[in-house]
Amino acid sequence: INYHHTFAQKHDVSALLGYQEFYKNYYKVNAAKKGLIDESLNQFDEATEMTSIGGSTEDYATRSYFGRVNYAYDSRYLFEANFRYDGSSRFHKDHRWGFFPSLSGAWRISEEAFLEDVDFLDNLKLRVGYGTAGNNNVDNNMYATSYGSGHYGINGSDYITYVPGSTLGNSNLKWEKTTTTNVGLDISVLGSRVNLSVDFYNNESSNLLIKNKIPTSTGYSDQYQNIGAIRNRGVELVLNTTNIRTKDFTWNTDFNIAFNRSKVLELYGNKETNYFIQDYESRMGYKIEVGKPLGQFYGLVYDGIYTTDDFVQQPDGTYMLKDGVPSLKGFDRSQVKPGDAKYVPQTGEVDENGNPVWSTNDRTVIGSAAPKFTGGMNNTFRYKGFDLSVFMNFSFGNDVFNMSTQRFIGPYLSNQNSLAIMNNRFTLIDPATGKEATDLVRLAELNPGQYGDDIMWNISQNNKTAISDHSSYYIEDGSYLRFSTITLGYTFPKAWIQNLKLNNARVYCTLNNIATITGYSGYDPEVSAEGGALTPGIDNSSYPRSKSWVVGVNLTF
């Protein structure tokens, strides 16, 4: 229902009232049989033995009531009020509904009488907004524990029974709520040749919906929970300029940059709970800590490899790790070899002989997936009929977990090759004898680059865990500058095409993903294998971003 009316030529009022309903039903049946008499018979009914049969069904529905009221006075003072009342079948009936209002206003200062004589000012508008929004992004029916079919053998017979799933239901699940406050200023000057928009925002999300791991002693592995609250606060700037404007040539620039800072405000609804560790496939940890930003990588600080200088030669021809040199807690120091990977102890723990040791207790924050700033810039040039557009985007200060390197660096898995960087590994085998060298002088001769930053650990069994350790070795700077799109076009003069009954004709060529300037060693620094806010910045075998070109024609008849 819509309503609009203008009173006394200055009071403009409009209103909207609406209702929306959505319903989805999913039904699946699957079955398998074997025992085809002839492989050329490919019909299901031709098989003689049923091996499995199953199915599932899911329902999902939402219902929403919403409204909006707008009021403007003399095109100078603008107000808008909105509300939504949303219901979702994904929550228990006691927590199914959420109310989400918002309010915003704007003041066109440039329309005021005291600015009438300011000739260079074309527009000046102040904007303020406050509002809430809901999120119900969880799997269906997670307020209850789901069951499936299973088999139990009793006294030689097979019995079909109900088996609970791995996710424990939570009847207390409720809407995740984000409250947003925004203050903005729009300025246009010099005949709108310079336009600037500045926005400050503060977004606070409470009752975060997270699939959280729970103790296996419960009989389940995880549960959806409303675990806490986070804040995102930042500044966004958008600048549009006309740098040059003549009869035949124009140059316009569109530039934007954003600075965002996240902060964990509360966990588990209990301010006494300070942090928890979220693992990603047991490959990397993330520390979710109250008062700190999201995206903190958590692991051991890689300290290169042991060099021959870390050992002392023994009279029997073997070697031993020097006193005071750190080693893995609980590992026999006599088994440590030159070229083994080592890490920095953080807790100050020592063994029974006073030598520093490291363990999982020495994990610490080793990077952040959150960029210091992001942005983009587009330059458009026009000369007579020609037009050229160059778009670039960038990110600075964010780290990436290169899980692809961790998975494929090798060579400890069956039939696994190694990455090329392993060619520069520390060598223990003496090619002159074909055996492992134990003389430190000879090992130093075999490994003249052992002090380099790019030397890799040896491939003895001691380093088997190096391909799965939560290690800073796999954290890389993900900053980049990407030349995303370049378009060159030509618009034909009207005199050339008027006999063809065309109003406009343009040909163009667009190049996509031309080049990326980055120090990241993977295919693409702009990656994240996980869409969730708790585990960002993961390159898990991400497919390389394709380069492409397009040639086209625009015709207007």
C-alpha cells in the first residue's frame, strides 16, 4: 500500500506498508541397486538387489511485515522511518520473531538562505542514520536435534533405528541483530567538478549466530549458538573529480577508500570469558578475543631452521644440540638434526636441564587478515569519439594464510610431489657416500645457503609435522594493487551513421584482470576459502583468477 501527498507546496509526505511471505519445501529420495544381468540394461528396475534407500525433506518459511514513512520540508529537511517485523521458521516458536526499526534524516545545508551567496558551493548535505537489521543465516531446524537412520547388529540380525546427528539442537537460538549508526557529509563545489562524500559508521552485531564446537563428551561435535557481540567501525571516503574539461577532452576520476576496524565486544554472553580458539580444518587457528579485532591468525612463530652452528661435534662423530638452543618439548634433543624446522618459545618454559622448549602453549597471534584500508580508483578519459577507462582496486595491510603451500609443500603424504621451493632444502645426504652425513663441517659444505631466509627444512621424519603446524611460515602479506579493468571505445560521429538509421554506434574492447602487483606467492591474494567472519583470509587451493578480453558493439536505433 502506497500513499503520497504534498501539503502547502512545502510539506511532502509518503508512506508504504507491505507484507511478504516466503515458503520453500525440499524433498529428496535416493536409492541404489545392484545385480544387472546385462550392463547394457541401465534401468533401475532391471537390477536384482536393493543396496540402499533413503531420503530427506526440509521446510523453510519467513513472514515479514514492513513499512516506511518519508517526510520532506521544502526539500531541505528530509526524514525517513522504517520498520520490519520478521518471523523465521529456523528459530523455535518462542524466539521466532524479531523487530527491526530504523530512522534517518538529512539536512540540505546548501539550500539555506545564509549560503545563497556562496557561489562555489553547489551542494552541502548532512546525513544521519540509525537502524537495526536481523540475520537468520543458520541451517534449517537447528533449534532441535536432527535424527537419521542407522543400523545396529543384535544377535546376528540387522535392526534399523534412529541415530542423532552430530549437531546438538539449541532451542534458545534467536535472531542475530546488527545496529548501525551512520553520519555522512556530501559536498559538491566548483560547478560539481569536485564531489566528496565522507561517512563514519559504527555497526554493532549482537547474538552472533555461530556454529561452535562443543565438548565431545556431550555426544555431539558442535552446536549453533548466539555466542557474543562484535563491532565494526570505520570511515569511507568517495571522491569524484573532473580534472580536465575542454571542448574535445575530459578526464574524470572516481576514487574511494575505506578504513574499517573490528572489535570483539563480548563472548558467550559472559564478559568473564575472554577468548576462544577457532580452528580451520586443523590447519590454522584464529584467536577470537574480547577487545581485539577479528581475523587474528594464531600459531607458532617460525624461526627458520637449525644450522650447523646450533650443534657441537661429538668425539664419536655424531653431533648434539648445544645447551641453550630451543627444542620441541618432550622431544629427545639428541634426535634434533641440522635443517630441522624450529620455532620461537613464547612462555619461557624450560626442560629439566634448563634448555628453552616450545609446545602448543607457545602459540601466539602471528598475523591479521584484516586490511588497514581498501579502495579503488577509476580514471575515464574522453577525446572526441574515443573513450578510455582504467579501473584499479587495492588492499593494504592484510595477511593471507597460504594453506595451498602448507598442503602441497610435501613430500610426506603418499604419492605426493613437492613444491619447487623444496629444491632449496637443507641436505643431510652426502652425494659422495649416499649416506646421511654426521660431520658438521661436511654438512656446512653441502649447505652453503643454510643461513639464507629462503632455505627450507630437510625432509627427515622430524619435520613431518611442519606441513600441518599452525605456523607463521604460511602467513604472507596479502596487500595488492590490481589493474582490474581497462576499456577502450570509439563512438562514431552522427554524420557517419545517420544514413543507417542509427542514433548511436560504439565499438569497444575490455581487458579484465590485466595485472596484479603483490608480494604474495600464491595465485591471487584476494581470496578467502571461508565465508564466515571468524576465519577469513584463507587460500585453500583457490582457483586462479582468469584473465579475459571482450570486444563488443553498442547500437542504438
